[in-house]
Amino acid sequence: MLNNLRYTASSHTIAFPAQIISGSGILPGDEIGVFTGGGICAGRITISDLQTNVAITAYADDEITPTIEGFETGEMLQFKVYRPGTNQGFDLDVEFDPALPNLGVFAMHGLSAAKSLKM
């Protein structure tokens, strides 16, 4: 489910406050991945504990290469949870905080924050 990441020069940061992670069904050891519309994992993080704020860096496509490695500007961020212990994957619905500028739409050097999560 979570392919190897390609780190590119442009990225978008998505914040996940601890208080919404702890009530979402996510467990320590789970991985949250951010995916393009084409199903490419362009950012991920492993949750080590439920009491820590985390952020995922989503990477842009490298326009120099013929391969699509990441997000295009204006593309919706899509999230999945992978649970390595049971080899299960779950869709993760994210509501975004309107106080931040990008509301879950990829922007070069963009910033979004989750307001609520639902698996």
C-alpha cells in the first residue's frame, strides 16, 4: 500500500493534532499515507504514540522526470491508514481546519491541518 517515497523539492505540510488522532481508531504503529488521485503514496508517517502532534510532508511531482512521483498543484490530498501488524488498510476521511490556507488541496509549500479524522 505504501510505496517508496520520492523526495522532491516542493512539498505541502499537513498537521495532525494529537487530540484528533487519539479518538480516530488509529493505533501506535499505524502508518498514515497521503495519496495522489493516481494512487501514489507521496508522503507518510508512522504513529508512535497517540499523545504527540504529527505532520506529514506530501511531496510534489518532479516535473523533470517522465515518471509521476507526487502531487500536482490543485490535486486533492487523499489519506489511508496502514496497520502493519495485521496487514490491513483503511481509508481515512479528513476534515480540514479552515483557519489554514489550503484545506486539503496540494499547493507548493502549502499548509493544511486536520480538524477531524474518521476511519
